Amino acid sequence: MRRVHKFYRRPEKTGFDERDYPVNERIRIPNVQVITEDGQALGVMQTFKAISLAKEHGLDLVLVAPKAEPPVAKFLDYGSFKYQKEKALKKQKAQQKKIELKEIRLSPRIGKHDLDVRVKQAENFLSRGDKINIVVILRGREMQHQDLAKIVIDDFIKAVGQLISVKIEEPVKKQGNRFGATISAGAPKLD
């Protein structure tokens, strides 16, 4: 029997990560370019001197650009810096729109009323901005009528297209005994 190994997957970043912005004694670089809180450049100096200078001003030394040459550190109030970064991440996350892929299953022998119900579902999904994967599964002897599956999907897309503008993301494709197509909402339909 084969053993299945589970590998550690680093969790996705969901908020502010303190490892991205080392502060004070966590800075492991010997020399840094120092900038004061008002933006004045003090030049390159040793990290321990920059930390003591920042503490004299009552602030923290935060490494803001670790990949620069030499790395850039700034005198900041770390608490408010962290708060501002978290606030910006929340705002960015709120502005993102998550698009879901919804699946609607049809049959080659689907009735008129059932098709109308699925069309209404598709209209709701598309108006929310989701994409739709239309699937027709052929079973047994139905595999001899593959052209019927394509016709059902095309008719469904036409019916949805009469209600809302539709863009075909992926045309009808065969995958084993499944036929599928993907659609999304197109430009708004003008009446």
C-alpha cells in the first residue's frame, strides 16, 4: 500500500504579518539607510546605533524596505504603523469581488418547465456576477445522442441570452460522458 504524505502548506496571508516589517532588535541586518519620522534621510548607519537613536526620539526603528540596497529603516510608532497597514488590507479586501463558479445541470430529456426554472436560476447567478458552468451528463444509451447534449446547452444559452447579456467563456466541450460550457454576464443588455 502506498503512503500518502501530507506536506505543510504555508497559510494564506489574511492580515498584517509582523515578519514582513522587522522592528528594533528583530532587524538582523548590520547597516541600514535611516529615515526620520518626518522623511529626513540620516544616511547609512549601523543598526544598533539607529535603534538607540530611534528610542531617544521615543519611536521604533522599522525595516520598511528590506530588499533595497542598503535596506531602508524608518523611525515610526510601530503600533500606529501596524494599525494603518491592517486598515489598508481590510479596505483592499472589501473592494475585492469574489466571483464564484456555479454549476447548473441539465438533462437531454429536460422538460420545458424545468428548463425555465434553471434559466431563472442562471439569470440570478449572472446578475450577481457569478460564472455558470452548464453541464449535461449522458448515461447509458444517451451517449449515442451526443448531438442532443450540445443542442440542449445551446438552447439554454440562447434562453438565458434573451433575459440577460451573456458572454461564452468556454464553448461546449466533451469530457467523458459530460458535456459542459461556461458562461458569464456580458455587457448590460439595452432594451
